[in-house]
Amino acid sequence: MKTFTKSTLAVITAALLSTSAFAISSDDSPIEQVRTAKAGVEALATTLKNEGVAVDTKVNLDGARTYAQKEAVYQAKYSELQAQFDALNQQNS
């Protein structure tokens, strides 16, 4: 039970941190927005890996030429990982 509680707290903390990573300020440059989106993906992937979930963190940026397109690709990957995270939480409930 202690392990489950620690794991749950770690997952919640990581989810909150990664979610706040997507809070974009109007002061952020396009490069910073891409970096923030990438950091959110990495944080959520790490959380899922710590829970024992096999995670595909590959992001295909081949067609993305602008920073906005790259950010959109990372946000799509984040949404995919968030769905896995939500499914895991539903299973553990």
C-alpha cells in the first residue's frame, strides 16, 4: 500500500508539473514554446515509465517546418501520452 501511495503521489506531481509546462506565456518565443512542449512530453513519458508502462516517445517532425507546427506535433504526442496516463489511473481506481 505504501508503494501504491508513493507511486500515486509521484504520478500526480509529475502530471501537474507537465500540465503546467503547457501554460504558455505571451512572452515565450516560438523556440521556447517548442522546448516547453517537448519537456511536457518527456515529463509525462517519464511518469508513465515509472509506472511500468511501455512508452513510445518518438516524435516525427519530418513534415513540421515552422515552430508552431513542431509545437503542435509535441502537443499531439502529449495528448496521446495523457490518454495512456488517464487509462492507467482508471485501471488503478
